[in-house]
Amino acid sequence: MDIKFSAEDLAFRDEVREFFATEYDADMAARLSGGQGSDYKPAIVAWQKKLHAKGWIAPGWPVEYGGTGWNATQKFIYETERGLAGIPDVVPFGLKMVAPVIYTFGNEEQKAKFLPRILESEDWWCQGYSEPGAGSDLAALNTTAEYAGDDYIVNGRKIWTTFAQYADWIFCLVRTSKGMRKQQGISFLLIDMNTPGVTVKPIVTIDGKHSLNEVLFEDARVPVANLIGEQDKGWTYAKALLAHERTGMAEIADSTRSLDALKRRATTEINGGQAMINDPVFQMRLSDIEMELMALEYTELRVFASMAAGGMPGPESSLLKIKGTEITQAIQELQLQLAADYGGALPEDLNAEQLGHDYAFEARGKYMYGRAATIYGGSNEVQRNVIAKAVLGL
Amino acid sequence: MNFDFTEEQTMIKDSVSRFVREEYDFDTRRGIIESDEGISRKFWSMFAELGWLSVPFAEEYGGFGGTVEDIAAVMEELGKGIVVEPYASTVVVFGGLLSASTNEALKSEVIPSIIDGSCMGSFACVEAQSRFEMADVATTATACDGGYKINGEKTVVANGGTADKFIVTARTSGSQFDRSGVSLFLVDASTAGVTVKSYKMMDGQSAATVTFTDAVVAESQLLNTTGEGMDLVDQVMPQILMGLSAEALGIMATLNTLTVEYTKVRQQFDTPISSFQVLQHRMVDTFMACEQTKSMLYRGLCQAGEDDAHELSKTVHALKATVARYGRLIGEEAIQIHGGIGMTDELNVGHFVKRLMMINVTFGDGDFHQKKFNQLSYSA
């Protein structure tokens, strides 16, 4: 048993490191560090275009559509280096969510029309799954698409749509017929956000920011040509996607980096003249998290090894999602705890320098928005149900 | 044995409760936070008229002559409305310190103005390097013509922007971490050399950085004997922490109620989500957490009437640590069980959680107080 990388793997790692070090410069880092500010879209698009120019924008795609052709080890190395370098992931909705559905289940016209523009970051996609009445119970969705000759007429309401305000396209699960089971009669539809009858309403979250939205459809006419695969089979296509979505949620490298930053910050926060990093209680809080992360790193490696051997991500992806998000939240909680009273300050009336404790704004924002991680992508309760059923056979 | 509030306490509790229910709905609160001052002067005057601002003060100054139980009764109800007017910082903290002062002239002058609503005050005790160690005071007060000259900077001073007066910890002798040598001064916000930079906090309240540059205060503004300020703070801190914990208890109970009610109406998988055992058990845990917090508070309230400072101190540290631990549990579960809607700024849940988080770090977080508890309990 070992986790030694081959000489080729190490050479690849060095290449990735060097590319990130040169291309993800201080300017880019500064523009993307805020996460959701007004500069976010142009900044992340600029970064994605750099990745595309290098040919690294879509490691998960088959080579014929623009993938990198990397093996599983290389993909793992790439993702780890990205996280350790503090580089945000690509916007997943186009590249990681709808694209696999299009190249797996779409027709040739759809592939030709959408995939190149996704690779080039020309189209911004968003995800129209959840509805006010369909959250964990996604199949309860009732946005309807009524077949009317060349078009579907779509009516309904999607919610929690991340970055819909930037989007050119939305991929939606819509109800095209009433089946015996509610999973039947759902179709996978691509909708142009400029379609008359489509409106976006912002939702401000508890971190005070706007990344989520409601998307309303009122008699929006969508060409039948935008249907993926067969009508009423959309649930199957969406499900194929979900396991992939969850695997990416462990974010171990990102957590490693955040934990390192937290440890650094604990050297400059003092109490009674002692740095917090030397405080035995604070050390216990840190190691509670770090030990979980050390184990999860190897859990992920075990999943990765089985995938490298040809397995598909199964219920393990639920384990990675649950543990990964819980660790992420634990780091966010401890960072906010470190920020003490300053963690409550809002940036409207003063800058970080005036406040001192310059990470305090970020600590509050990340903690507050971070609460969503155990809710979205299938809540952690639902993930536990998946493990109970699929692994424990309950 | 009796854990009931007295008839008088119940009356004032009901009066605050009615105000929160009938006049302080969520939209009203939001409007107040978005206003220039961030508080309602109209409501503050009303609090004065209703006698709420007089609760902890002795009758000789025009007060109600209440105890920490009365404070807790008011604070718990204010918590249920996450009232942003500076009751805690002015009446409980500033007023509490002033009440314990040995400077009679100062008390006769200032306490009546708190009671009639004309004076808001705040305790300026945190410094950039001090974190929760209140005796870590780098701000200095040096004797000069006309009294003392104060130099230094205080951070996250609660409601500092609207405070008319501050009680300031400043070092008159000793080195940075010495408990003795810290003195308490009453400083008018308009004193030359005092600047206030106010900013909003996530709980809808505000805080300020208050800077003192050769600010001269008369010797008559000392709250007690020079260099013995920390003794006075120690004396008052239990009732301050119990007051804040009572507010937290009101918030916890409200969050639990909101969550249980929501699960009864939220349908998923063709049934109210309240029917899921996993959620039921977690709501039972948050219910028990709230009950345990209430018991810890009542333990403190009972002991406050007794004579054992050591036991009271232990209980109060345990209380603040319990509030931190269970406050976080209840807040996080409330958001999680609400799901997506719990993430929105529009829903009240997140706002209750944010106030709870601020109470958690005010005058020491859970770990800080648990360590103090350990020191009092387990020394060999």
C-alpha cells in the first residue's frame, strides 16, 4: 500500500504548479478573492479563458469534445493543486453540469451548438432544478412544459438559482406529463434566458450578498429542439449528473488551504499576551478538524483509486459530500470564533484596515454563506439516507 | 422552592412581550436598522415612559430597585424581538457598572438621565490586542492639570455611535496585563480628544472604534478608587452575563418555535417534514438544549441572591459557555432544518442567529468562559 506518484505524475504536478504560479497572478487573485462582487463575472470568465487557452478548461470531458485526456491520477493532481493554490473552481453549471448531459444524451446539433461556447466561456449557464415546493424532494417539481407544435410553453418557478443574474442559458427540469410516479414525466430542457416570459428575481442571503435568484417562467416559448434526449426521460439524465456533482464537494485541498490560513491567523490573534495558536483549547479545536481532514484525504484517495480502477462514483460520493461540507463548515466556524467581536462587523462603513483583524469580514461572509453547503446539492440528511439505503441496505 | 417570576416581574415581562408582539414586527425592525441612527428614539422614549430603563437602578435615584432577575425578565423578552435599541449596553452594562460605582455624585447625576431616556451609554473596554482579557489595557490615563489625560483606542464599543457617555478602562499604573492599575472613567462622548468611528454589525446593532487623544477628564469622573476598576467590573460582570444570556435564551426559544412550526407546514415527499424521525430527534435535542440553558440561567439567578461569589462565578462562566455551545447548535439547526429559505435575508431566522452569534462573543466566547470555569474548578 502506498500513495507514491510516478515520475510522470510528478512532472505533471510541476507543470500544473508552474502554470498556476505564473497565470494566476496577484491581480487575478485580488479580483476573484471577493467571491461574489460586481467584478466576479468578468474576472472568472477571464480566468476560464486562460484555462481554455491552455487546454485545461474541461478535464472531465471526453477528448473528442475538448477534454484533456488526463488519467484519473492527473485529474486528482490537478484538482489538488488548484485547491492548494487557492484558485476558485470553474463555474460548474456549464462545464461540469450541463455539458456532460449534452455530450452524453444530447443530439449532434445540440453538441455543436452548445459545447464549444461552454468551453470558451461564451455562454454562462445556470441550473433550474429546485422549486419552492421541490427541494430535497426534487421530483415533486411542477414547472410545466406544454407541448405546442414547434415549442414547449413553460410556466413555473425555479428557486435558489445561483448566478442566474449573469446567465445566458438555464438548464431546467420541467414536467411534461403526469406519470404514475413523480419521477416520470420530467424532461430536461435548455432555455435561453432572453426568452420572453423569463424573469429573474434576486434573493439576498444571510451574508448580505446576492448570488441566488428565483427564475420565473410565464408562457415562455422554448423550441422543441432544446429538449435533451427523449421527452419524459429527464429524471434519468439528471440523476446521472448528481453523483458527479457530489464527488466535487469534498474540497479537501481547499480545506487544507483554509486550515493553513486559519493557523497562520491564530499566530497573530492574541489573548492575555499569548498567541491563540499556543492556546491549548484552541489547539484542540484546530486538531479536531485537522484529524478529520487527514482521514478524509485518504477516504477520497480510496474512492479515487477505485474510480481509477474503473469504478463509478457511487454512495461514496455521499460520504465525501457529508464529511467534506462538515469540515468546511467547521473551519469557517473556527475562523469566525478566532475573529471574536470583529467577526460581527459589516464592511459598509469601514475597511478591513480600519477594523484591524483583516480577515474578519471574510470570516463572517464565509461562515454565513457556508451554512448552505449542507443544504444544497442534496442536503446532508438526504445524503445520509442514500448511504443508509445503498450501503447499509436499510 | 420556587422558579416563578414574581407578579411584578411577570407584569414587566408581559409588557415587553406585548411591545415585541404588537409594535416591533420584523419589518419595523428592519426599517429602524436602515434608518440613519439605526435605532428608534421614539421607542427609546417609550421604554423610558414604561419604566423599563429604570429596572436595575436603586429607588433613591428614581429607579425601580430591581434585581438581576428583573433584568433577565426584560432581556429574555427583548431577545424574542431581537430589539436593536441599546438596552443591554446602556441599562445592563453601562448602568450596571454605574450602579456599582462608589462615586455618589456621579451616580446622582447620571442615573436619572439613563432612566428618563436622555442618556445612552456604553462600556469601552476592548482593545485591538486584548481579545477577551479585559485587564489587558494599553490605554493610559496619566495625571495632569484638571484630572487625567486619556490616550488609547477602544474597539467594537457596543452602540458607540449613539452613546452620549462611555465608561472607559484606562491604565493609571502597572504594566499592560496587571489587573490592578486599571481605572474606570466616565467620559462624555463630546470631550475634546474623543473621536468615534461607528460601523454596523451583523446583528443590526452598531459598534464603534473610540479613540482618545489627550482627552482630559476630571478626577471626579472616576467610578471608584484609582487602580481598582477591575474589582468593580468583576462585581458587576455576573449580572451582565446573566442579562445577555437571558436575551440569548429568548432567541433560542424563538428559533426552536419557528423551526418546529416550519416543519409542520413544509411538505416534502408528500408529507410534512416534521414527520421525519431524523428531524424530530434533532428538534428534541435543540429543545433540550434550550431547557438546559434556561436551567443554567435560573441556577445563576438563584445564586445571585446568595452569598457565595465563588459558586456564582462558576455558574456564570458555565452559563456563558452553555449559551455559546447551545446557541450555536440551535442557530445552525434552525438554518439547516429550514433549508434554502433559512439562508435568505428576507426570513427572520438568520437575523435571530446573527444576534445569538454576537452575544456569543460579547465579554468572552464559550471557550474563554469554559477555561475560566476550569480554573475555578480543577486546580490541584
